[in-house]
Amino acid sequence: MRTPSLKQADVPKKWLVIDADGKVLGRLASEVAGLLLGKGKPEYTPHVESGDSVVIVNASKVFLSGKKPDIKYYTKHSLFYGGFKMIPYRRMLEKHPEEVIKNAGWGMLPKGRQGRSIFKNLHVYPGPNHPHAAQKPETHALKG
């Protein structure tokens, strides 16, 4: 008996909603990465996008444990002289809370063409409302 290798058209996809209120950022991101990759499905095939689309609401209420909120920085460089910027976690959470979760989720996905394609299935919103009601998303409870 051979192991079946599924094609992209044979993979069932769902939409899931996760409430990030009171969740730890790293644990949330690792669970979301598993859902986006489809690792928990019995029909998981590594070279096929078998994951679900994930909508995260209440992104502004996610937190870090311990001293990490005081020492975590997001860095970027504009590739011009003197273009290095360090943005503290607290300021990033105030101004762009969706970017905090997107950055953590991107860090746990494979890099390359397939990872960029999978990352498009992650939708993050700072408040409790989202525009994906037409897709009939199911609520998903995190394991931890």
C-alpha cells in the first residue's frame, strides 16, 4: 500500500478565527504556523499548500511574558547610510499591533516561494471585527 500524495485541488481548506486576547505571542505564533502549514491534518503533504486560512482578531491584546516587553526590539534598515531603525515592542504594539503577530508568524514559516504563498493566508486585525464573515470561519481554540 502506497502513501497518497495529494494535489492542490484535492486539499480541503477551512477558515479559522483565533481570538488573541490574553495570549502569549510566541505560543500563538507557533500554533498559527502549524495551522497555516496544515501539519495537523492527516492529508498533509509537504510540497502542497494544505493549510487553512487563519484570521486573528484582538491582536492589540497579545502580550509577552517576563522582561521581554522591555528588551524586545524590531529592527529594519532602509539600505541608505544611517537608515538603521530600532522600534521597541511596546511602541510597535501601540501603533501597529497586527505587524507584531505577522512578524512572529513569518518567523515560523519556511522561507522561499512556498512560505510567501502560505503567509498570504494569515489575516490579522487589531480589534474584534473582521471582514471575512462571507467565508463562514470557524472559531478555533488554542491548545495552551
